[in-house]
Amino acid sequence: MSIANNINTIKSSLPEQVTLVAVSKTKPVSDLMEAYNAGQRIFGENKIQEMTDKQEQMPKDIEWHMIGHVQTNKVKYMAPFVSLIHGVDSFKLLKEIDKQAAKNNRVIDCLLQMHIAEEETKFGLDTTELDEILKHIQNDNSFLKNIRIIGLMGMATFTENEAQIKKEFLHLSSIFNKHKELKTENFKLETLSMGMSGDYELAISCGSTMIRIGSSIFGSRNHQ
Ligand SMILES: *Cc1c(COP(=O)(O)O)cnc(C)c1O
């Protein structure tokens, strides 16, 4: 199967409200161009340097999503062009994104990453930390003018146990639904980013509106 075929097959199976992010980390620009020529315009990368290199070489109508963990000191490199940052997991990071977005006269869309997996190593907020961020946002609207929180993101435990994955997706979905009514100028939950190659159908059935697919489009990766 070619990259174009893979994209078309996946896309034709998706409900209308679900957005496909093609996760192109570690793959060469030639592979990304194959996806681009098949109509794909949203690409996800997890390393800033790699994303910036590809952004410079590729057509400018692409939306670049940062799906990996973001270090505060790296935000400035992507602030000029990034269209969605999936892995926002601290208030400190949110403030830095706001600052760098302001410098670029932009408003940058963000997703708050929730920790839903069993593994300690996966990044993300717990519900207490989420509530604290929400409190900041509700109490004072005069700051963070250059970010918009448009949704949540999460990664399930790496396991074969579908019941476990489902439980985690439903947990994230319930957090999402719980805060859907809260709307401020820079907070409105519309996007739920969950599901990868192995579990995206399950994720969609649990309420996902954005899936991040790498290996099912580009083939397996040699290194992370
Ligand atoms: C690599 C990666 C993906 C894609 O994984 P596949 O299993 O190859 O589809 C999705 N989300 C994140 C955060 C990733 O790092």
C-alpha cells in the first residue's frame, strides 16, 4: 500500500467530525510530500528541530501540530508557525506560549494534555492540576490573550488490553464533557485529541474528534 492509499483508506472510514493528523516524525520530506499530494494538510511532529526543518522545506498551506512534549525554552522556535500544540501540561508552559505568540502577533491554539495512562512516564495533567489551570482562566481573563485552549489530548496505556484502553479513553472523554460548558475568550473545548494507529477506532467510539496516525500511514518507524 502506498502512503496515498493509506490516507484515502483511513479518511474514507472516518466520521465527518473527526480530523486526521498525519504523524510524520522520523519520516523524510519525500514521504510527507506524498501525503501532501494525496490531499493531507495537517502534519504532526514531536521534535521542534525536525518540525522546523520540514516546515521550511514544505508548502506553506500545511498546518503543523506539535504532538510531543514541549520544553519551555523551545517554544520560541515554533511560535512563528505552529498551528496547534497538543501537549500543554503546565501553566508555566501556557504562559510561555502566550508570551511567544504575542511576540509573533499571533494567537496559538493549544490542547491541555491529560495523564490518563497507567505508565508514570507519560506526560500530562491530573484533574487537580487541570482544575487549577481552569481556575486561573476563570478568575482573570486579562492575561493569556495570545493563546486559546480549544481542547484536550491524551494517550492511553501501551497495552493489548482493550478494556483498559477503553476505560482510559472514556475517562478523558468524561473530563472533556464535564468542562464543555465553560467558555471564556480563550477557553472553549471543541477538540478531543485521542487515538493512534492501534486504537483510533476505539477512540472515536469514545468521543475522539482528532486522531494522530503515524505508522498506519507512513509504515513503521526505525527510531523514535
Ligand atoms: C508517534 C505518536 C503518534 C502516532 O503513533 P502511531 O502508533 O504510529 O500511529 C500519535 N501521538 C503521539 C503523541 C505520538 O508521539
